[in-house]
Amino acid sequence: MKLDWRLVLVMVLSLGLMVSCESTDDEETAATAFETLSKYMVDNDMDATTVVAGWTIGASTLSGNEANYFVVDIRSADVYATGHIPGAVNCARTDILTTVEDGNTNNLPVVVTCYSGQSATLAVVALRLSGYTDAKSLLWGMSGWATQFDSWSSKVDSVAKGNTNWVTTAAPTHLSGNAEPEIVTEYTDGSAILAERVELMLASTKSVAGADVLAAPENYEIINFWGATDYDHYGHIAGAYQVTPDPNELTIANDGLDILDPAQTIVTYCWTGQTSGMVTSWLRVLGYDATSLSNGANSMIYHKLEGHKWGALATSYDMETGL
């Protein structure tokens, strides 16, 4: 039977239209880089509840047990040479992943130390998101190891005392339904996007002084990372959202990140700047413009703190010198 050419033409055009519609649908439903990354992180147990949990070790626990850990000191080489934890290796923060990969041949738990315990949080988040899930930060950094390295005593302050932007008003209602951050990348695979984001986070530390936030809290979206009781008891920065520190409210799985506005600079503060450093680093990997408030409440209401408070060391733990 001879096939009518007009029927053939209709069939071809119809097939082309179907393919075109399918392509359009695929493009419309293609996952964004943020969606791909966040799904990969949830599927691989990298949500906040895992990454920001059990991530510190005290000097008293580490001292005498240094051989059971791979200790990395990310202070400058000059300062490291004047004294460091026995057996600790020195590297730049940006080299933490290659240093651990090349040097930790016995697969020991990793401990990272810095000056105050704050910048080490970037390295610990990078490690935990790169497979070293038991990586920890030395609490208070080298300030908590040796009196000669005390960088905390000069940083504690009460700049919020009498400041009109330190208030006791009720917490504002959380925002919701914010857009996701835009992640610019050439990768479409979750693991590749994560590796790229981790490297970018390590290369750019970001913090802000409490006095600067108090001077203009309207310039930030502020996250108070305390429990509700402490939020009311001590007061807080004006406009700060109260988020529980477990941190179930800031998780991918619970859609908790939609309280964050990707168009804002997000400031997280805690007691010491160490937990907020972890949270901030994790958020920056996810594409948020997040920053940590340096030294936390210890720099703003030191006079009022009943706990979580820096106290200068009376003695020092063992150290080695030299490179």
C-alpha cells in the first residue's frame, strides 16, 4: 500500500513536537546545583545534626594521648615553631585536606588546633564533609593548651552592656519560604559540587565583630544559636532569631534552611564563636553568605555569663618546639 506523503509529514511533525516537549519538561525539572548538593549531603549523612555534633576535644583529654590522634596545627609556621602539641604537624588551613590525606597513614582520629578554636572550625567542617567524620577541634585552640598562647583574655569584653541593640524582647517569628541560594558551578554531580564548595569555603574565612553587629543589626539576618531559656535570660541582639543549638532547626532534611535569606549576610553567634564557626562554615558550603560573630557572647556580655566563659589557664600542657 502506498503511504500518503502528507500522512508521513504529519507523523514526523508530531514526533518532533513530542521530543521537543519532553526536552522542555526535562529542562524545567532539572535539579539546581543547590538541590543536587543538598540531596547528596543528606543522603551521605552530612546534614547539620551530624556535622555540628561532638566536634570538640578538651586539652585535658588530648594531653597524654597525643599519639592516639593525628594533630594538625594551622597557626603560622613561625608561631608553631615557638611551641606546639607534641607530634602535631603544621600546615595552612587551605592545605588541611591534603595534609591529612598524605600524613595520616594510620587513619587516626584528626584533631585540628588554631589560636582560639574558631578558625579550626573551618578545617573541621571541611574534613567532616570529606570523609573524616570523627575530626575534632581543640576547644579554645592553643589558648587552652599553653598560657603563652592565650589569645582569649584580650578578646573578652562586654560591649553590649548598656547598648540599646542588646534587648530582652521576644524572639521574632522565623521567616519561611525563602529562595534557595544560587550555586555557580560547572559540575552536575553532588560529590563534585561538594568538593568544589569545600575548597571555596576553606579559602575564605569570614567573621564579624560583635560591636559592628550591635551598631547596625539591621544590616544582617542574625541567628542566636542558644536555647530559648538563655535567649530570654541573657538578652540578645535586636532582631536575632533564636535557633536551638542541637541544631535541628537548621537542617536540610527538615526544610529548616528556608528561614535563611540568601540575599542577606547571615550572622550566627554562640557563646564563644566556636560552634557558630562550625555552623557558618557548613552554611557557606551550601551557598549562603554566612559569617560568624568573633568570640561570641564572650566578646559582648562577658560580665553576665554564668557558663561557657573563658577562664585563663593556670598551667600549661606539654609542648615541643621547632619546625
